[in-house]
Amino acid sequence: MAQAHFAPCPHCNSPLSYLEGVSGSSLTPKCPRCQAVVSVPRATFLMADNSRPAQKDSLETVKLRSS
């Protein structure tokens, strides 16, 4: 049976969907954004999680960009 959970990439902190038991699963999946191998206990397929809105930049970040 396939299972899924949502967690960030341990390397780049991008939101990911961890899909276990699906076609294309691997014990050494790569993050689709940073291409780093993510350590997983079961064969997993990683997919970018675009189901949640992007985080807004903090006011400080916006000020730095406009300087």
C-alpha cells in the first residue's frame, strides 16, 4: 500500500512530498530542487510539494532587496 507524508528537504529545506511504495521509488531518492540524495528508511519517490502557498518574504528581506 502506498503512503505519503510531507517534510522539507534536509539539504535545501524545500517542501517535499515523500511517496512510499509507488512506482519509481528508490532507497536513494534525489531532491528535485537541489539534486542531493535524501536518506530514507524505505523505497521512496520524492516530489516537490506545490500544494501549499509559498512563504512570504519577511519585511527585512524585502528591504534588503530594494537597497
